[in-house]
Amino acid sequence: MDNKKMRDAMFLVAFGVLLYVGMTHLSVVFDALSKVAQLLLPVLIGAIFAFVLNVPMSGLERMFNQLGDRLGREFPVGPVRLLSLLITLAGIVLAFVGAVALVIPELIESGRTIIPLAQQKIPEWIAFAEESGVDLSGLVKQLSDLESSGAMDAPSFVGSATALAKSTILTAGNMMLGMVIAIYLLLGKHTFSRQALMIAQANLPESVVNKIRFAGNLACETYAKFLSGQFVEAIILSCLMYTTFKLFGLPYAGITAYLTGLCAFVPYVGALLSGAAGVVLTLLANPLQAPVCLVVYLATQFVENQFIYPRVVGGSVGLAPMWALLAALVGGKLFGVIGIVFFIPLASVIYTLVRDDTKMKLARKAA
């Protein structure tokens, strides 16, 4: 037996032993994987941040390079990349500050009016439901028990507050560390990609390397189109919703428009959630306006979906509605809201790769 066959046999034996040990000690394996995931969580967060921030950053880099071509000069790559990153981060900070300055005061004011309205209207709704023959005694009892046990004992309150503070600090730390990692990844993205390409070329066949490069470029292009299109579409939809609510004199136009724009990043589910929130808020303020709110919201969504969305986002992901809905359902089931957002472009990438591979195989058979 030559050395290659000996190595293959030893590899299979070692793999079988590891598989057997892992299957018989699943709890230990899952615990180890959980610790590794927690350790690598800042890196994953940083990679996600870098992937999202690379969309506007790459656009700015192209703009500066085009400007250099028009001026007949070639700007250095390093300063252009650094300036593009700084402009991107500054734009995000300004957008966040502007959103806080414009939206938070109205959200606070809306909260001040919503809570008294809820305290006033909910008993009326319960009384109306009971008069209509709907038994809500169990719900009323649970609410009463919750209200009577509202005064949490001191040790329990301190323990909950400590756990919440610890979780908040840990999350904030991971986010900050992830942002630092993202900045390093963005500043050295060409170096990292060149090193990865060299490693792949040294260890893989050329055909496999070409397929990996094609899939990577396709994924970057698809996600860039999807994220940029969704961002512009969310702003347009939010402004359109605010305008229509104001025109029809509906309450809570600001908070409904804000929720609509925020939920626009979550396909399919987002429109349902923001619409339900708008109807409930209107129902609290003026029940007679709730049907009008529902009609206005649906009409605005219909106009946006039919005339604005196709032109802003269009076929950016190149995916049929049925496959997009299936991707959203699978992603939401596995990873929640993040899965809904990111699985649609991922499904588009997989669909494109499978389609091109199928066409190529059919062409070979026909030849």
C-alpha cells in the first residue's frame, strides 16, 4: 500500500472515530460549539457590518475613481478607501442623529397619549365583548393577577436588573468590537481577498477557483442591489405613508410611518406588522377611523408595490415571488428577522447558480 492510500485509510478511520465519539456525546459537542460561537460572535457581527457598509463604501470608491478619470488623475487607493469609509460612517451617524431628533420626540409624545388611551379603552372593549357574549373572564383574571403581582420583591427585581444589565453590556461590547473588526476588514478588503484567492489557487483546481469567484461576485452584487434598493424603498414608503396619513387626518402618522419604513426591510412580514400597529393605534385614538386607516394603509402599500417598488428595487434579486416567499419563511424559521432579510438574496444566488449550471448541462447534452 502506497503512502497516499495509507493516508486516505488513516483519514477515514480517524473521521469514523471522531464521528462515533461526537454522536455518543452530543451534549458535549453542542456545548463546545456554543462556546466557539460565542467566541466568534464579534467576528461574525463584524463580517455582517463590513458586508453591509461595503455597499455605500464601494459606491463612493467608484465615484472617486470616476472623478479621477475625468480630471486625468489617478487617486491613491489607500486614501480613497479611507475617505470613502469615513464618509460612509459619517453618513450613518448623521442619519441616526437625524432620525432620533425627528422621530424620538414624536414617539415619546405618542407614548404619553397611547398609554392613557389604552387604560381607558381596554376596559370598554372588555365590557363590550362580555355584552356580546364573549367570555373574557380568564383574560381579566390573568390581568388582575399580573397587576396584583406587579410589585416584584426586591431580590427578584435586583436579579432581573442585574441579568438585563449584564446582557446589555455584553451585547454592546460585541457590537463595538464587531464595528472595529468591520473597519479593519473594510480597510484591508482587497488584501484579504487577494490572500484568500492565492490560498484557493494553491490548494484547489482552477475550475473550482473560478466557480468560487463567480459565486462570490454574484453574492456581493446581489446583496448590494438588494440592500441599497431596500434602503431607498424604505425611505420612500415611509414618506409616502406619512403624507397619506396626514392628508386623511389619521392619528399617529409619524410613528406609523416610522414603523412602516423600519419594517420595510423585512419582506412580507414587515408590511403586516406595521399595518397592524397602525390600525391598533388608530383604534385606540378613534375606533371610527380604524377602517379608514386600514384602507389608506393598504392603498398606499398597493401603490408603492405596483409603481414604486418595481422601479426602485425592481428585479434586483431576480427571484420569483413564490421562491422569495419560501426563502423568507425558511430564513425566518431558522434565524428570525435576520434570516428573513438575508435569505431572499441568498436564495437568488442559489437560484442563479442552479439555473446556469442546468442550462450548461442541457447545452452539453444537446451538443
